[in-house]
Amino acid sequence: VVYEFHAVELTNQLCFCPQAEFNNRPDSLFFNDGIRRIDFILVYEDEDKKEFDKRHMSQRRKASLMSMGLELEATKSVLDDKLMFVKVHMPWDVLCTYAEVLHIKVPIQPNDLSSRTSPWHFLSCITKHFYPSEKLISKEAEYFTAPFEKAQEEFFYIKDKDLFFTPAMRSRMAYYILSRAPYELRGNIKKFGINKLLDGGVYKAAYPLHDCRFNVKSKDDACPNERFLLYNEWAHPKSFYKMQPLDLIRKYYGEKIGIYFAWLGFYTYMLALAAVVGLGCFIYGYKTQETSTWSKEVCDPEIGGQIVMCPQCDKFCNYWRLNSTCEASKKLCIFDNFGTLVFAVFMSIWVTLFLEFWKRYQARLEYEWDTVEFLEQEEPLRPEYEAKCIYERKNPITGMKEKVPYTACGRCVRVSIGIGTVLFWILLIVASIVAVMVYRLAVFFAFSTSLRNQDLKTLEPLKEYVTPQMATTVTASLINFVIIMILNILYERVAIWITNFELPRTKTDYENSLTLKMFLFQFVNYYSSCFYIAFAKGKSVGYPGNPVYLGRYRNEECDPGGCLFELTTQLSIIMGGKAIWNNIQEVLLPWVKNLILRHCKRGDAESTIPRWEQDYRLQPFSNLGLFYEYLEMVIQFGFVTLFVASFPLAPALALVNNLFEIRVDAWKILTQFRRIVPEKAQDIGAWQPILQGITILAVATNAMIMAFTSDMIPRLVYYWSFSVYPYGGHANHTMQGYINSSLSIFNTSDFTEDSMPQESYNITTCRYRDFRYPPGHPRQYEYNVYYWHVIAAKMAFIIVVEHIVYFTKFILSYVIPDVPYSVKEQIKREKYLTQKILHETNLKLVTKHMKAAIHVFKIKTRNLKLSPKTHSILY
């Protein structure tokens, strides 16, 4: 059944909206009669204050919004004479109609299935302190539910019609009506929807009401004070250690907001385990940095102090001693050790457990929040899509004709333009990364030149920690972060424009399309520099006599200990800078805007300002506000999983950030923004497959980081093969001599004229990081047998680790069911009850119709003369 409200002719009649003075009850959520609940607020400028032509146009556009079965009451602002607040109330009949249109599930009877006792119930005396107070936030009663049907109203569990539909449900239905109210018709073009009127400035704002102030209880006895409870038990800093009151969040803001905070809380909860293991790995590395044999050799004046390294750039760079990187090698030991390998494998298993347990938790929420059967065909079309439906096509499912906004060819054109634009911007990111690479090469040359001295004994960096590599990495990371932020701002507008141009059918389609575009861009934008350091830097540099060039600059080389520490630095700067920037954008800016607004419009105290006007002074919540919250967390999830082998502290930093993020997001939406229009959502949408894709990629990236970026494999090959006979001279397996074996020898007389340093210091040989035959060997400067052993070991390591981890992931995914058994039972019970009710209803209708037909038949045959036999047959 399709319900449609037809607007009156806008040019012929206007709707009368009764006006009422403010009744000095600032906490009231009702009309002045104290009976009709306010379901939505519309704000516009008083027509009497406008010019005639603008006033006439404004009235015409408001007409249909005021003539769709809604009850309205207008009240002037107490602070600004120009503003009018229109209170919208939905009568019971309208509520029932649209509850059926939107397939809203409501109670049919209390849940009679007993909940299973948790095996940890004996710890309840301890765990209760980590949950919101049950005295303040009582547990929601559990019901079996079914989609509302107006014709079967008596079969639903209705105690009080005023409370049967929650305020969130009422606001959602009110917004559905307002977003489809037509206000102008020009030829075949129909204009409708509150969003268009907001964009055109006809209405200043449209929003549902908060039920009270966030920090003061309402004086109205009928007010549930849910906002106040949420602030004290959820958003207040004193509650940072408590679990979130998800049922109350869902009840107040709707399922879409609820599922986001449920996911964020679950993700943070799972991060705790990863953070503990990562912290343990970090402590292990910190404690063993002084005992690392190869690090000791680097710092030893008799070993590292006697090894002269080749210049890392042409002409202007000098020779330098290996022990000048002593401190850097010690810090590298913290992250490049065997504990990191264990942690990388652990994180590969952790991401699988995280996704599998989230699916189970999400399935439970789907049942408890009545979104199990939230199908795509139940989701209404976007008003922007409906407004441009001018072509006809045959629906492949129903076989009926329907209106669409474009032909098949037009859709291909739109999608092609979108794909082309996204690819162009991705190429733009790649170009920016190349520019940063050129900067790294140029600035490394500058730093190396500035460290030039006249005496070989003083060939050291200016400071203990500031090596040319480290200075280059830090400055390049900062510049890269600034470029990332600038490109994000620019691309965001482009992505929204492309998605609007594509005209997705439903809001879910719109968000999924925008999600894919934004994530592809953000993935390349945030991670490309990390991929460069991890898998490209130092991999193709040649050797001092025959270096590889990028343009006129020599390719970048890694530190003697590898590029792992540089990758760690890059991750730290981007993760930290991103967290700081996001908090400034999300918290500081709305707070400053509200502060300025309150300062500019000083009036009476809030206790004398009506509820609707207090909310008007808050910031509107963006339609894509939740999208950016998800994007922020998914990008963080990528940092935590894709490159965790280089930075074991990433889960711990993410955990600390998320503990603040939950409370900051809660504080923000409760105190700084108007109440969000509730929306239905079954799951986290397109973010779920994105997370699954990241987990699959994370296994490969971490295995490759351990193989190609870390020095672990070369050290293992040396320990097991090249430290003993036949390649080494030690009697037992040892790491002694590793540094000497990992550095190849170069004859300074083999420098080309372009690469020879200006000052030679009478040095005949220098060392460089590679596995090549020494000068004088028949195959001088070619890869030696050590190199091929290392390559074989790296490939074997990647294959073995990937297969073991992927097999383990497959087993875990198979063993852990997506839907808990208890939830399956309750879903089956609910379906049975729904079918039973429908059967009884149809049976009653058939019986009623049969009785009526028999009664009519008796009347018509009463005067007929029938034989006794015929009479007995008929009656």
C-alpha cells in the first residue's frame, strides 16, 4: 500500500498556521495546550518583517508544508522579533499511516524467552561499577516486535497512544513528511522537500527538540530527561571508564547513531588487548636495546668507530663513521626485534577475531534494535532522486513501470565521469608524493653538505640524534602531513559533487558511493608515503660507483639499520597530527561558534528561553557528520593494522585516542549540536567490506615489512648460515660479526668523476649497505651468495607467514558463527508470533465477511417458499 499526501494548489490557497504567545514554560515539549507533543521545529523569518514580494514567495513555499495533516502552532522568538518558530505535531492517525509506510517495528507482546545467565555473573559485584547506574538508566523492557499495520492496530502492545511511538520515531516520521512536501510545480519539474527550502533560505532551520538542557533537569514532570542522563552517564569526563548506555543512545538518537557508537566502543574494547601485547613488545625491545649484539658493534669505537661509510650523495657529501648512527641503531632495536615478528602475527589474528566478534555483536544489536529485516526496498527514495524522475522504465523485480532520473546510457555517463574524476585526483596524490620524494632527495643533499668538515676524526653529525636521514624524514613527514590535509579539504568537495551528480537512489546508496570514493582517496593520500618508505626507499640505489638517479638526484638510501625507524617516525607524525587536527575541527570549532553566537545574541538566562529557541542557538549537525567519524576511525584502523610491524605502540596510542574520542563525540553531539534527526541503520554499511579488505591487505603488508623493511631476515640468515662453517669462522651460531658481513667494500678509486667526493682524506676503501663482492673479485660489485640466501629467505618467510595466517583466519571465520544461537532462537520465535497474529487476523476477517454474507442471504431467501429438504440444505 502506498500512501501519498497531495498538496493543495499553492497559487490558490494558503494554509493558516495559528499563532500562540510563549507561555513562560521553557522546559515544555508541548503546544500551549499542554497535550500535543512537539515532534519537529521549523524556523523562519516573520513575513511581516520582509518586503512584499519576498513575503509572497515565502508564503507560497510554506503552504504545502502546512497542509499535510500535521498540526502546527507558531510562536515568536523571545530574543529576535524577526524569527518565528513553527511547532509541528503529528496526530495519532498520521503517525499510524507513516509508521506503516516506513515499516517501523513496534511491540506485539513481551519477550517470554528467558535470557541466559552469563558465565561471569559472579563478577557482577565488581563489573557493575563499570556500567551506567541502573537507578538512573533502567534496563529497557524486551518485546517481540513486528512492522506496524494500521488495519491491525488492536494486535499491537499499545498501553498509551501518546507513548507508543518514541520521540525518535515521531521525529523520523515528521522529517519523512517534511522532506517530501511539494512547494512548487513548474511544467514537469516538481520542487519539494524541506532541504531545498533550507538551502534557499526560506526556512532558517528544521530540527527535532532536545528533551531538556544537558546539565540541568527539566522542571516538567512529563519530561524523561534523557539528554541529562546521557550527559552524566555517558559524555561527562567522570564516566570515561564506564560502558556506554547504547540502548538509551539508540532510543534518543536512533539506530544509525547507536550503531556507530556501538562499533566505536567495541573497536576500543578490542584494542585494549592489542595495546597490552604491543606495549609488552615495546618494553621488551626497550629492555634489550643495550644487549643487542649488532647494535653494540655499531656503537663500539673499535668496530663501528673504525668503519668509514661511503658518501650518500655526489661530490658535496663526505665520508662518515658508522658509530655516528649509534643512538639511531639503539632506537631501532626497540622496534626491530623478534618480539615485533610475534606481534605482527598476533595482530593478523586479532583483526580476524575483531571482525568475527563484531559480526556476532552486530547481529545481537540488529535483533534488539529491530533492524534484522531492514531491507533495501523498505528504505525510502532520496527526495533529490525523486524530484528528477522524468524517464520511465520497467522494474525488473515487480514488472511495473517506474520513474527514473536517467536512461541506462545517462547512468553510464555519470558513473564514468565519477570514476575519471576520482582517478585524476588519485594521480594528483601520486604526483604530490613524487614531489615529496624529490624534496627528500634535495634536502638530504643539503643536510649532508652542511655536515661536511675538514678533519676525518670529526666526521659526525652536529648532534647525537640529528642525522641527515632523521632530519630529512621528520621535515618530509611534516610537509607530507600538510599536503594530506590540504588535499583532503579540496577532494572532499569534489567527492560530494560527483556523488550528487550520480544521483544515488537511496540515502544508503548515496553514503556507500561517497564512502568508496572518499576511502580510495584517503587510502592513497594517507598511506602512500608509508608504502614508499616501507617498500620503495633504499631498494634501488645501486652502489657508490654506479648509483641510481631520480632526475638529477641520487636515489635515497636507508640508514645502515634499515628504513624501519623512518617508517615509525612517519606513522607517529601522521597519526598524532591527524588526531590533533580532527579534535580541533570536531570540538574546538563548534564550541567557538556557539560561544560567539551566545555572545552576539545575549538575552535572558536559558531558564527563561523556550526549549526550541535554546536548541536553535546550537550548531546544526551535518548530513555527513557521521560519515567523517567513521572515516577517521577506519583510517586509524588502517594505521593500526597495515604497518603495525613497524610501530607496536600504534594500538596503545589508538586506544588512548579512542577513549577520548568516545567521550568527546558524545559531549559534542549532546552539548554543541541540535538533536540529530533519527535514522534507521542495520549495520555500519560500506565500512564493513572496507574493514575486511584492510585486514586481508594487513597480512601481506606486515609480512613484507618484516621481510623487506626490517633487518630481521638478514640477521637470521647470518645467525643460522653465515656465522658458522662454511661461510663464517665462528664455532657456534652467533650475531658477532654481523655488521661487518652486512656492509660491502668499495674502492674509492672506482668513483666516477660526477660522484667522487671533493675531499678524499686519503681513504682507499669505504663501506656501503649491500651484499656485493669486494673489489678485486672476479665478479666485483655483483650480488654475492649472501644476497641470494637473504632473498630466498625473505620470499619463503612471506609465503609461509601469509599461508599460516590466512589459514588461521579461515578457520576462525568458519568456527565462529556470525549470529549467536540465542539470537537465532529469538528471531524464530518473533517470526512465529508475527505469522500467528497475521493468521488470526485474516481468519477473523474471513469469518466476519462470511457472517455478513450469510445474513444477507437469509434476508433475501426469507420470503421464498422452499421445500423442507431444500431449507435444511441451505440453512
